[in-house]
Amino acid sequence: MAFPATRLRRLRINPLVRERLEETQLSPSRLIAPLFVRHGRNERRPIASMPGQYQLSIDRLIHEASQLYSKGVPSVLLFGLPSRKDTRGSQAYASNGIVQKAVRALKKVLPKLLVITDLCFCEYTDHGHCGILRRGELDNDATLQLIAKTAVTQARAGADIIAPSGMIDGMVKTIRSALDRAGFKNTLIMSYAAKFVSAFYGPFRDAAECAPRFGDRRSYQMNPANAEEAFREVALDIEEGADIVMVKPALAYLDIIRRVKEKFHVPIAAYNVSGEYAMVKAAAQNGWVDEAKITREILLAIRRAGADMIITYHAKDYTNSR
């Protein structure tokens, strides 16, 4: 019925009514905290472009993960900083690599923590690209062999979910086959299925020390102008065996999240990336925005768009502000 019989403000005046009619729920259990792990002991190196984020040695990583877990954030996504780099990124698939060691340590102390391991080579190669290079170009199929080795070592260490992020053609099928052969049929794959070339990744490259030494990643990450291509990528990864698909970044790609959810009806992760985080922190430090309120609004928008889980550097701050 038209006004005045229908007055929607009546549903918003009483805060108790407002809360009970809230359509989108944002629980800390939906959040995944990305963490950066490095060698050493008692290391907690601040990341200048990401206030509140650190490169952590394993002992400090356990402390951070324990705090997150106690606040209701049950999942972490690990990125490793190796002690040395080479052309093949061999520390990515070493059984005693930094991520593998970190997973074993976390699972020993926090067995119920959901541990997700990023699988890419940009942090581990001396050239900063996401795999093996041939004449200055990424060799897709040669890189797949290393992806298989890395996935198995991460699963053996105790990873619950393997998250390949390189946008390498065939990576999901390769990982699924390798895990199954090695006896890890129940280890999940969270594929960075629609990962766009983005200026929003800038601070992450400081955090993970993985900026390419030459060129860029436009030959394997997606053109931000393309949506239909994103759906092709998602469809292929699902067909190859992905259990969860990811859209990255999140804020500038809410339309992609929504359309993927409506089209495929599969579990979806969205990555609220470093640049999105850094902009909020910078604005808050200048007193231009209310950090707690804007963070909640951003995470609600990502959840409302269709993300079942959100990878976000705001995870700890969000739980502290509730």
C-alpha cells in the first residue's frame, strides 16, 4: 500500500526491531585473517604500508593466530617469506619450507584452527614472477609440475585448504590430481579463480617482498575490464575440482562476486586486499573516517554481494570493535 499506510521508517525507529530485521549477518567466523610468516624467533616486523600488519616468526605467528581464534576468527591464510630465493622458487615446495614449518607448528598448538596455505611462487623466486620463466615469459606447463609438488608438501604439513593464487592454466586439476595420488582426497582447494590485475595489491608486495623485478603479471592475471572472462575462469576451476572459488580484489569487483554466486551456486571467498585495507587505515589515521564503522560497512557489502567467507586484514580490528 502507498504512503501513508505504508511507512517503512516504522521498521527503523526502534533499535531492537532494526537489529532483528537485519538481512545480512557478519560473524567473525566468516573471516579469514591473512598472515605473513618468516624465519627467525621473536620477530614482529611492521609492514609500513599496512599499519597493524606484521611479518611474524613462527612463535609470534602462533600467538597472533591464538588471539584471532579466541576472538572467533577460526581461519588463517599463510604467506611465506623464505630465507633464500632462486629461479624456481624451490623453498615453496621444500618439506622444511617456512609455510610448511608454520603449518605444523600451528596445528600442534591449535588443532582446530582452519589453516589455508597460499600456493604461488612470487614470494620465492628471485625474479618475482609466479612460476618458471622461459626467455622472459612464464612457462605455464613447467610451472604446473612445481605447483603439484608444493600442494603435496603443504598438505603433508597439515594444511586444511590449498589456495593456488597464480592464475596458472590447469592449476586446479593439477593440484587435485596430485593431492588425490598422495592420499589427501579430503584436502580442499580454494582457487583464486577470478584474480584481476590490480593497483590495490601494492602494499601486499611490500609485505610479501614479491614485486616482480621486471615486467608485470598481465599475461596471467585478469583484465579488470572483463567480466565474462571471469565467469569462464570460474567455470573451468569448478570443472577441474575447486571446492571454493575466490574473487580478488573484493570492493571494486562486488558485481563479479554477486554474478558468480548467482550463476554457479558454489562457496565463494572474496579477498579484501591490502590496498583496500591501507586506504581505510590512512583515512582513519587522518581522522577523515570512523575506522570501526567504515570497516563494518565494507565487510557487510562484501558479504551482502554473496561472499561466504572474506579474507581480510581487518579481521582482528573487526572483532575488537564489536
